[in-house]
Amino acid sequence: MREWWRDAVIYQVYPRSFQDDDGDGIGDLKGITRRLPHIAALGADCIWLSPIFTSPQKDMGYDVSNYTDIDPLFGTLEDFDALIACAHELGLKVITDQVLSHTSDQHPWFMESRVSRDNPKSDWYVWADPLPDGSPPTNWHSHFGGPAWEFDPQRGQYYLHNFLAAQPDLNFHNPDVVDAILETCKFWLDRGLDGFRLDTVNYYFHDAQLRSNPPAQSRPQVMATDLYGMQDNIYNKTRPENLGFLERLRALTDQYDDIMMVGEVGEMGRKSIQIMGDYTAGSSRLHMAYSFAMLSPDFTADHFRSCIEGFQQGAPDGHPKWSFSNHDVPRHVTRWDEHAVSEGHMARLACAMLMSFEGTIGIYQGEELGQTETELTYDELTDPPALRYWPAIKGRDGCRTPMVWEQDKPNAGFSTGRPWLPIKSPQAALAVDGQEAANDSTLHFYKSAIAFRKSQPALTTGDTSFINLPEPLLAFQRQSEGQQITCAFNLSKDPQVITLSGEAALTGPRHANLDGPTLTLPGNGFAYLTHDGALALSA
């Protein structure tokens, strides 16, 4: 039987920003539970919750101080159980972020580890002596600026942190750490969770010899804020030992029914596709993985084709997850605006593309509204990299502003209190209630596109074969037993004409005109074509 996750549409909920039901300006589990019917009605199969565990919130919950409890900001374990029960009643699976590579510096494990060099948890984190001149043990950079090492005078050593200094990295070379982490995962599976989204899944192990990274071989980085990208990060992440841990984690999840793990590969470019392939190969590692490959500013037919074909070739037995937006990157409607006739046109084009891709599909909350990036001033920011490097880095707050539900209510129906990030008029104008009332809205387009995808075997289970067309045209055929659908997309503002050599008919959502053998795609146009025989396209 085909696993549920292979055809799934996964909807990412950013809990701080989805729905606040207690009036403190921060979203909570009760609010999410109340709004679950919206997600079910959209046609999603699963929700992914960003971190909800106990945390000082230095990095919005990605700094966990207790892996087996809910942060009071979001509610209680009982609220979590109620959310799971409600989701399951609506036919929704639930997965949560698991931030396993590092903890908060307020986690009891780290508080014990830093006391001395000989306590029971002294080797649970990555500690190292200074070099003879007092400098850090390696040249590794932190993603959030500065060295990836913080000196701790209590131990007289440095500890590793790939992100904030308040997020020390666990030492996965220590088998006790691995056992403890697996126990925390088991806790949530026993509670009825349907799986995990694994944060920074290629960061668990570091080079045990603490070798410094060589310079990057790609084009030199020119922004001082991107020092991380100036290195070929081969020793601080994506170590071969990672695969052994993934196999242990898979063995744990295989003890339960219908569990799915999706890993976030923290890497850019073609290398990310290779890692996705390695991490999903066979049936003993991750069920699927995604990278930042399609979360970039690149909006060319060659880019999307390269991502998909790269995965096909590098992981013929693996399974990908594709998405265009999440909580770490600017919203794609804004990110790709230079290629858009309008924001609405881009929202529909992106949806039509995404729903045609082979693999599992990811949607970030508000994407179904055509939501745009929020412009923020410095005094409105909360994101650590932005606070440190503004204005060179605007940070991630612009894609994290609250969900908008009711256009005419205070804070667009998100909260009766002051929201933790502001809701501005361009975003509020896209509220759910207004779009529900308009049959031609982006929201209704998403519903119809998701329903169409699910009704077509070629789009859910079919193989993908690309068609050679010049930029800005992306075209491919999806084929399963008994059905062929050809998908064509115009990734520009200018109309494009395609000539068909074969009989075909338009089907499903479309922004195109078919007149005999001539398919006209307006700016940001798209078409699904159904046909019985061979169909060739030329431009």
C-alpha cells in the first residue's frame, strides 16, 4: 500500500503567528486547534508545527530547554493532545519540528556540562581548548555572525554553536547523547504524533578531528554578513556519521504505524540535491527531505528543471518534498516579483507549478492567500541576524508576521492583544474571510488546484519527463498508468506561444488559450493538457 506522505500536501503552521486565543499577542495551541478546519478545507493532508517546546525563545523556539514539554507561551501538554485529537478527526496528520542538533544554553544538560570538565555530562556538547594564541579551535563560522565558537571561562574552553551562542551544539559522537535524543523523540511518538520535521538534519555530527574548512570554491562572497558562505563547509556539517544516526532514528519510527520524517537539508545549490538523495536512499534513512534549492531568488525554467532532474538522477529510489516558502526565507510572491505581472498572477502561477511537481508538496501558512513579505522598520524586528546586521540583512520577521483571518477585525482577527509582530494593511487586505467570499480569490484557486492534483493519478503518482523549450518556458509530462498530462508554465511577464504536434485539451486550473495546435500563455500563464497519444511542444 502506498504511504500517505508520498502524495501529501503538508501545511506549515508557525505557531507564534497562526492564531492567538489567550490575548497575549502570541499564537497558541488552542488557537491552532480552532483554525484547523481552515487547513482541512484547503485540502492539506498534514500540518507541520514549528517548535512549541519549552524555550527561552532567543531564536523563536529553535533553542530548546526541555524536549518533552510545551512552552507555556503556547499552552500545555493537554492542549497538544487536544490538537492532535482534533486534527485526526479532521483527517489531518501532525508532525512537529525536532531541533536535535543543538539545545538552549538553559537546557539542564548544558548547564551541567559547562560546570567542569569531569562531570557526567561534560562531553555532551562540543568542547575544545583554545589554540595556543587563544583563538577558537577552528575557523568555522556561525550562521548568525562571528565565529562558531564561544569561550566559556568556567571550563576554560570553547563550545561550538552553529547558530546563536545561546544554542550550543550537542556532541553526537557521544552515544549517551544519541540515546537521550532518541528517547525524546519516542516521547512524542508515544503521544500520537505522526512524524517529525528534522531541523538542520545534516548538522548533527561535526568533524571529530576539528579540522578547519577550506575556502569556498564557488564565486567569492562579497557581503561581510555572509562569512559562512565564504567557506566550503565540509567539516562542520554533512559528516558521514550522520547517516548512522538517521538509520537509528528510522529504526525507532519503524516501530510505529504510518510515521513520516522529513529532513531540512541546510545547504544551497546542487550539493543540496545530492544530500537529499543520500539521506533518502533506500528504506532505512529519512522518508523524504527538502532543501533551500527552490527557496532561492532563482526563477528560471532551467533552475526548477535542474532541481527535479538532479534529484531524479541522484536519488532514483529517494523521495523529495518541494516548497517555495517557509519561515526562513522571504515569501515567494515578493521574492519573485520582478518576474510577475502582478502579485495575484505570481501566486497562481506558483501554485499551479507546485501542484504539478512529482513528490510531496509543502505550503507555508498564508501562501494560500497569496501573502506578501511584510516591510518592517528596525524597531519592529525580533530576528537575531537582522538585529545584528540591519540593514544589510532584513531577517526573517517579514515572512513571520501573523496570519490574517478577518479583514475588519482588530489585528485581522489574529489576536485581541498587541501582536508580537505587526500586521500591516497590505497583508490584512488578503484576509481569509474576504477571500472565502470571492470566488476568483487566490484561496479558492489553491483549493481547486489541490483538489485537481489529488484527482489526477498522473500528478500524484506519475513519472516526470521534461520537454526542451527555451526560457522562460518550463514544460514537462507527468505520466502514470492510463493517464498523461503535459504541464506548461510561462515564467515571465510577456506572452509566450507554444505549438502542439498532437491532439490535446486543456484541463484543470489554467491561465491559457488553446486554439487548434496553438497554445498561448499570457504573462505568468500556465496550462495542464490532457492527451491520449504523444504530444510534442515547440516554441
